[in-house]
Amino acid sequence: MARHLLALSDFSGPELAALIDRAIKMKRESRAGVRHRDLAGRTIALVFEKPSTRTRVSFEAAMYGLGGQVIYLSSRDTQLARNEPLKDMARVMARYVDGLVIRTFGQEIVDELARYSQVPVINALTDLHHPCQILSDLMTVIESKGRLEQLKIAWVGDGNNMANSWIQAASRLGFTLTLACPEGYEPDPQILAAARSEAERPITVVRDPAQAVADADVINTDVWASMGQEAEQLHRLQVFRPYQVNERLLAEAAPDAIVLHCLPAHREEEISETVLEGPRSVVWDQAENKMHIHKAILAAFLAGGSQ
Ligand code: CP
Ligand code: NVA
């Protein structure tokens, strides 16, 4: 049975920490000139039903960097666009490739693919989760702060896919997470309840961004309208206006707080230009780390026999 990466809650704290450690080690080795060839002769398919710059390119670069091959399919290129059942596609694809990386809408789509796939399925973003992104974010925090345990991490903005995956990470990795979200835009209640029942430290949702970032070591934000929510964009701009991460909000955080944004960023909406481009921002390292964490994920999940 293949093991899949669908949501962070499917993994223990030590398993997540081991993946991040492996990525940090591979990054260090790559910079020292080591050429990893863990997946020579192996192939993955990227099936993307939503746009992507970073996730697509970093998965492709990671797989080529490991000596493997990539087949990229957008939704309009496949029979999914003509309603071929997922369970049929999953079983066929697994006969051609060694892993499936999928970006799509409903979490139930990746869950169903995984149920029928003989090869690992990796969630590259759904409406509910963005687990690979949060792994590279955690790696970036460790590089900057040296640890995750006992840090105070704040999320400011929409209780979206990113927020849900951060909540699951908090339940496994021993940091305090406070999310500031407007009323009606809180994270998924079931994910929150399950995470709280397992977490060692508090996971709290508040309304006031200043309360969430008070003394925080790490501040996170993301777009106010995610992919698929374009029709709500104008309304969301009004609702989320008090949730901008700017210099004034940053002044409430710890003096050495860092700022994360998974990108793409909308300057002067969820984050000010000065904060995004300023000395506290680690977004470019965070974006680079996607490639290193994807190498670690592919090497770990595709370990074992080839097709
Ligand atoms: N952060 C992220 O997932 O970016 P892309 O949408 O460009 O892949
Ligand atoms: N929440 C955003 C993340 C983009 C990487 C979205 O789903 O569009």
C-alpha cells in the first residue's frame, strides 16, 4: 500500500520533523555541490486543476534534481475535464508513473484519488489544505529561529486552506498558534476541534490582529481571496481591510519577529510593500524552501520499487 501526503494530520510530529530535517540536509548538501540521484529513472505526474507558479516549478525542479522525470497535465489536458471518474484515472495513472502530485478544488478529490491509487498521491493544494507549503514554511521558521517548540506563531487574515494546515501542524509540533480572522472567515471548525483535542499548546482564534501578533515570533498571512473565490474579491477587500500585515501591526510582535507569506502576494492588500520587502520578511527563502521540501517529500514517499 502506498503512503500518501493528503493532510498534515495523517502524520506524527516526529514524522513531520524528520521530513523537514531531511529537506534541511538536502539543501545543505545541494549547496555543497552534492548531486542527489534518489529517484533516477522514476517518473511523477503533476495534475493541476488550478494555476501555480511556485508549487509546479519547485516540484518539477525537485524531481529533475533527484534524477527523475515529470509529466505535467493541466485539467483541460485530461479526460477529467470530460468527467472521466477519478477512480478510473487513479488506477490508470498508477500504471504509468511512480507518484501523483495533484492541485485541485475539493479535498474529497485527492482523498478519492488516493483510495484508488497504487502509487503515492501528494496534495499540492486543495480548498481545504496546503500541506506541502506548510512544511516549507516550518522549515523556514526552523532555519530562522532554530526550533518550533514553544514559539508563538500568528496567522492574520482568512481562515483558509493555509490556515487549516497550520492548525494541523500546531497540533503536532508544539508551538502556540493564534489566528486573527474576521467573523464568518474562521478556519474549518472540524479541523480546529480535532487539532485542539490533540495539541499540547493553545490554538486560538481571535478577531483582533493586534491580539494575535502580540509578542509573536512568526507572523503569517495569505491572500484574502483564494483561487476559486474571485467573485468574492471586492467584498473580501472590505471585510479584511483591518487585517493587513503592515509596519503598525508588526510593531506589536516580538522585536525579532519574522514574516511569512506563501505568495503570490497582493501588495497593500493583505501585506504592505514595506513589510514584504523589509528586513523581517523571509518570503524568498520560504519560496526557495518549497523546492528543498519537495525533494525530501518525493525522496521519502517514492522510496521503494519503481513501476
Ligand atoms: N505558494 C504557492 O503554492 O504558490 P503557487 O500557487 O504559485 O504554486
Ligand atoms: N490560499 C491561497 C494559497 C495560494 C498558494 C489559494 O488557495 O489560492
